Amino acid sequence: MYFKKGFVTCGHCGDQVDLWQAALDRATRLSATGAGALVSLGAAQTTFVIPLETGKYYTVELTNYGVPADARILRIEWAELPSI
């Protein structure tokens, strides 16, 4: 699957709209968009576990977890792991 021309012409202003950018912008604006939808558009997904304590602030250097320094972060999700 691919975009044949890579763009469409806007019916309102006549400008050429980049299809990849339009699809990505739309997907990132939709709060209900699942990670799978973003991955299907070519987004990479990284998962890692770090211990966090309530009431403390943390700086997480994403490049330490394999995220490229020039990556555009589309979404960050946090989840509590069940205690064993």
C-alpha cells in the first residue's frame, strides 16, 4: 500500500497536501487513536520498565532506551505494574 502521488490537491485553497503528513497529523490529534494505528503509519514503539516512587520527580532520557535523539514523540504512556 502506498500513496501513488504522495499528495492531494486541497479543494478549498488548491495547495498540495502531503498525504503522509496529513495522515500522521490526523492520527496524532485523535486522542482515541491506538498505538497500533500509529505503528501502521510507520511509527516506532519502545517499551521499557523503570522504578518510580510516588511524590518524586524523574527525568527520563529516552535516548538511553533506544529512542533516536531526533525522534518526534507522538505519545507517552505510563502504566503501573502489579506488585509480586
